[in-house]
Amino acid sequence: MRVRLSLPENDGLTIGVEEEFVLADPVTGGVALAAPQVLALLDGEPAVMPELLRFQIEIATGIRTGLDEIRADLLGLRGLVAAAASHAGCLLLASGTPPCGDLPGLPGITAEPRYHALAARFPTLVPDAGTCACHVHVGIPSPALGVRILAGLRPWLAPLLAISANSPFAHDVDTGWASRRYPLWSRWPTAKPPQTWPDAAAYAASVDDAVRRGEAMDAHGVYFYARLSPKHPTVEVRIADVGLTVEDAVLLAGLVRALVVTILAEARDGVAPRPVRDSLVVASFTAAARDGYPGHGIDPFTGGALPQRLIVDQLLEYVRPALRATGDLATIDRRLAAVRAGETGAARQRALFSEAASPAAFAAKLASATLTGTGMRGRRGPPPAQRPAAVHDG
């Protein structure tokens, strides 16, 4: 059955992106518990938020319709926060895990009641919880279609993780993972792939059950790798590490929206989601996180071993008509060409680490890479002007 690809205006296929960052000490390379000072310097900027631990900080774009707008927002916000971080005596690092030094444990928790309640409920998880992700929101017509989209996303989340993997280091050593963030984050009880729920009521019941069992404090704390946003009319894809550069985030946003467009078109044509076994979906995540791109992967449809590059090629072919429909094909082709040439976050981190003489030097190189395209590498100065309010889910 031929899939129709259309973008009716009332579908609201907007995009929003959230990025989480590490604040690092420029002298040691380790984490800096400086988020309160950075936030104070930004004086209530609505697009910048605290996170669970005081060495983390988060930004969120506005609700946008195009990748150029997403790029502009992220470049401006990274520059904004990096300038404030510089004034607070620290560096802004785009890395899925803090790469250097030890973590502060429970004393590093942000002074907000919700975070202290989370630490009281999960005291063994919070000390290692300072991982940093990139979340992509795509507007959806209804929760019912959102649940159908979640089912269709199941086999394609692993290649998104593979190309976004950007956390090979922790405690000054190479962990052997392209995304060390993935196994750390997956220790949370609700950090798991979305299921094939029959309808929106079944999805809501699953969320309610997780809260009732004590696996999450509320719907915002249900950490499915892709979920219906508890706050916005969006599907939220949460599987990816924060990208080392803004272009990494733009690639992710474009692919996620193209997946949503494709799955919506299939739903309108009555095409059921292709079934995939839970065990194969989980195996595909583990392979993607360990090897990244272009390493070993698992085809979630067959269970066969495939190079990750072939799985990503399958993803691109699946969404290519949608990328044409959204006008994003040239941007995505260009960025995927860089990925195929070895420009992944994990590979670039390893190259920078090999060039660095110390953890502090490595952190400085990561900070510079984080600001690629902002025009602010190494620059100190007053924080830039504030930006508009943004989408944010926590």
C-alpha cells in the first residue's frame, strides 16, 4: 500500500528541542556545582532551567516549524549559557556523561523539593544520575495518533542512539561504550522502550501503573525512551545523548520529525506498525550504545547482526519521502555524510582526549567543540541578551 505523505496545517508538526549540559571546572576538568550561579546570572531566562544535579543545566528551544529555526535557537542558547558559565568560573560541556573526575553524589542535588523527593525515593540511582540527553518534541494531532507513533518508533530508536552517542568517557577513562549514558540512564525503573499500546487509554493506564507502583513520582518522571509528553501535545523522543555540536541536534530533530510524519502517513493509510519483539528492541539498544556508529548493530526486525551503517541507511530510506515533504532532505543528507565520515560525538570525544595532556585540557577542548558555530569559542564577555520562552518537559 502506497504511503501518502502530506502535512495538513492542523497536524501541528512543530519541533522543539531540549538539551542538557555538564558544567565543568576549568582547573580540574571535573564537575562544577555552579548551576545556581549560572542561572542567577541569567536572571530568570525562561529558556534555561536547572536539572537534578547542580553541575547540570538545561536549555529548550521555542516551538518551531523548521530546522533552521531550531539551529538558530540552539546556537544562541549555547552561547548564552556558555557566557554566563564563564562569568561563574566554569565551562559548558555537551557530553552525555561528565567525562572527568568524580561525582559529588547526593550532596550535589539541586535545592528543589522535587529533586530531594526523587533522591529520597531512589537514593542509589541519583548519585550517578548526572547524564545529559537531547529530547526532541514533535507536535501530534491527538493522543490516539501519538500512541500509534510510539509503536512505529520502536524499531528506529536504536539507530538514533547510535548516531547520537556522545558519552564514551567517565572518571577520566574511556568506558568502552559509545554512549555510557545509556546503561546509566536505563537503571531507572521506567527507562525502557515504548510498548505497542492499543490506544491512548492503555498508554495512560501504563503511566498510572508506574506511578502507583512507585517507579515514578508522577507522569513527568516516567522515562520511556519515547513518550507522550505529559505537558505538551507532542511525542517526545528521549533516547539520544546530547549532541557535541548543534548540528548533531539538528540531525536528530530532522530524523525524528521525519519518522513521525512517516508513521502518521502509514496510520492514515491503515498500515499497522511492523511488529518487533521486545527482546530484539532491547538488544538493538545495547549494541547501539556500546559500539555507536558505524559499529555492530542488531536488526530489530530479524535479530540478525548488521553493521550500524546499514541500519541507518534503512532508516534514511524509510523516512526519505517525509524528508522531501518537510524540505529537510538536503540538511539531513549533508549531516549524515559527516557521520559516515566519522564525525560522531563519541569519535570526536576520543580524538580530543588523545590530543589532551590533562583532564582540564580535555574539558577545554570539549567546551570549545560545544560552541562550534556560535562564534563564542574561548570568548569571555557579558551574557548575551535573553531569548524567548521555550518548550520544556523536565
